[in-house]
Amino acid sequence: FDTILSIITQLTGRLLREQDFC
């Protein structure tokens, strides 16, 4: 499950960063 959580955190982090740029 740790791997899944890590992937989710990475995806969410990228989305948040993209929103910040906008």
C-alpha cells in the first residue's frame, strides 16, 4: 500500500504545482 500512497502523493503534488502555475 505504501507504493500506492507514494504514487498518489506524487500525482497530487504535480496537480497542485500545475494549479499554482496557472
